[in-house]
Amino acid sequence: MQTRLVTFEVALPASVAELQHAIAIALAAHGDPLRWAITQVNQQQVWVEAVVLIPG
């Protein structure tokens, strides 16, 4: 297994629950998350930085 640092953006939804769900879906596309953090927010976007495990 390898670790990888990934960054991505998600649209800022109306609720925290929707934000958590959007981040979880985006993280799953990159691998198995070890840790993640919201690093920046504006009125339309949320930026996330994560360390993920990649099989192989």
C-alpha cells in the first residue's frame, strides 16, 4: 500500500450533513482516507486536503 496526498474541491452545499457526504464520496474516488481536513472555504467551494491509502 502507498500513501498519497490529494487535494480537491467540492461545491458548498446547504447543510453540514450534505458537505460530509460530498467529501466522503470524493475521498472514496481517491482511495481509503487516513486523514482529511478542510483547508479553505469561500461562498461557493470547499477545498479539502487528504492523505489516502492506495492499494498495490
